[in-house]
Amino acid sequence: MPKQKVLYVITKSNFYGAQRYVFDLATNINKVESNSTVELDSTWEPVVALGGNGPLVQALADKGVRTIPIKGLERDINLWKEAGVLWQVFKIIVRERPHVVHVNSSKTGGLGAVAARVYRWCVRILFPFSRREFPAPKIIYTVHGWPFNETRFTAPLARQLLYFFSWLTCVFATDVIVIAKNELAQAYALPLIPKRKFHLVHNGTAPFEMLARPAAQAYLATRFAEQADFLHDKLVIGAVGELHQVKGLDFLIAALRKLKEKDVLTNVACVLVGNGDLETELKAKAEEAGLGEVVFFPGFVLDAKQYLLAFDIFVMPSRKEGLPYAIMEAGLASLPVVASNVFGIPDMLTHTGILVGVGDVDALTQALERLITSSDERSHLGHALHEKISADFSLDQMLKKTLAVYRAQEQPSLL
């Protein structure tokens, strides 16, 4: 069977949630599990178009996946630059002639869906009898959290515009993948779009190797302390992710400040793994709160999941999330998790973790105190989450369901 090309398009080339999703699909797309045996299916050729030259580029190259740079593709919006990005993406699609264009994140999702839809129109008009040489690609849009839910956009007009552009992206896409149940409910509420266009496909992860606790703690400690054994006798609260406003780490620092005032942080350390534009500000907040000897910043750590056993508690107080890999990985490490009750997180943590409201510092403080003071509670929740993730959030189920969307017969559409 001849290969079919799938072009993945994503905004940034760092290695956090959406990038990990693209990496897992692009590097595993030709693996199909059948009766517990992984067999090769050579029908797909993955290519990834992306902005920047971050760790995702090298990680894909190491797996033999070709990448195409998109110049000027950034998270912030600049209309002049967006026009240039749109033209670049269109030219990439023309050159690559993919059978599937799979766009990710709200900004690249919109630009990529428009470019792919215009290309489809051109192909159908100019090459109506040459579908094999010039396929009209399916356009798959994965929603990694609806942008109109983000709390950083408070102005009504901004939210309305985000809602409109999210709706428009779904109109241009042939299929839309949502990764959480409540996002599917919001998708169904979008006007004039048939429900058959939407597909619920949970993110998934596979079992992975982890360093033993002493080695993991020693590695992280050497990135911010002089002694490799700095963490070995401490209870460690950990977080892994981009140091960005959306991750809500300012709430965590505020909660730790309250715990310090209650004298609960004796022999406790908090390690925030990652980098980002708020690193300097978060360090200043920690110092201002008197947490300079409690909160530590080891920076970006490639393949951070292998160090999870350094932690006793995992925390994710985000303002917005899709279905975060970090919680899945914490679950496979049997860590108890405290996280915000947003979007896809309840799919994983209902009855298997502690959910708190976004920005509810008091609830976050109480949850952390509960876990710090009870090893039995930590063990119970860690075991429950491990069972949940192993059963319902496997990489195999994500691959099978995504490939089913790629291969499904396209439904009739006015576009």
C-alpha cells in the first residue's frame, strides 16, 4: 500500500503538552497494536511544520521525522506576521501535497485550517481528475483547550472574538478532535456545525522508565544546589511545565506562603521544573514570600518525566489546560496530584486526586496540607491515579482513535 502523507502544524517547538502530542503521533503513527502485539503499518509519512528551533525539532530528527520551519510563527498575535505565516503554510501544503493536514493549538489551528481549505478548493477546481497526484487533504484540528475559556482574556469583546475564530476554525476543518469531555460539550454547543464533525480522543501515554528516587533527586538538586543530596531527606512538592501565566504557579507560591505561616513546611521543598517568560517574576515572588529556601527552579529538563520519583506530591494549579500529559505521567509514577478543576483535568482526577477551583488559594493550601501531613492519603491517591491512567489513558487508544479519524470517509460539506 503506498504511503500517505500527514502534515502536522504547530506553533512552538518547545516540548510541553501540545508539542508532546504532535511528537507522539508523528513518531508512532505507523505502529498499530493488534492483540497486544505492535505491528508496523507503512501507510503514513509524517512531516511536522513548526515555529522556532526548540527541543521538539531535535527530538523529531532523532526519530527520523522530517521538520519544516515556519518563520515568524509566534504565540503572540501580529496581523502582518500572521499574513506571512498563512502564506508560508499554504506554500508548504502546495509543496508537500499531504493527504491529511493536522493542525494544533488555537492560532496555528486557525491559520493552518484556512490555508488547507484554500488548497482544497484550488485542487478541486484545477485538478478535478488528478486526485491521486493532488489529493484534497482532510483537515484535522485538535483543540488543546478552547481559547475562549482562558481567564487571561477578561474583556467581553476579546472573548467573543476568540469564540468566533474558534468556531470559524471548526467550520474550515473537516474533523475536530477534542481531548476532554467538557470540551466536547462546548463543541456541541457551537452553532451550525454538525456534531458528527467532533471526536473525543483522550491524550494517552505509554509506560516509561524512571530513575530511582535517590538518582532523580540528586540530578535535580545539582541544578540549583551545591549538594547532590539536598533533597534526600525532604518531602518534595513538584510541578513540571512551562513557567507561563496560564500555569497558575503564582497561586502555588501564595499557598506555600500560607503553609509557611502555619509552620507546615518544615523539611518540605517545592521544585518547579521548566522555563518560560515568568521565571524571573516567580523567583521574585518566592523570595518576597520568604520561600527562598523552599521553592527551587532547576530550569528546563529534557524528558522530565524520568525524574518524577524525586517528588512526593505533584501539583498543577493551572488557569487553563487541555488534558495534560504531566498528570498522566505523575499517575504512572503513582504520585498524588492536586490540580485545578478545569477542562480535561477532572476526566483524570475525579475520585483519584484533589481538585481545587482556579485561583482558590485557600483550597490549594488545604489540599497541600492534607497531603503533606498524611502519607496514607498520598499512597491511596497515588495508587488510585495509577490504576486510572493505566486503564483509560494509554498511548495505544490515542493512536487507534486518531488514525480512525484520519481514515474515516469524509462527510458531505458545503465547503
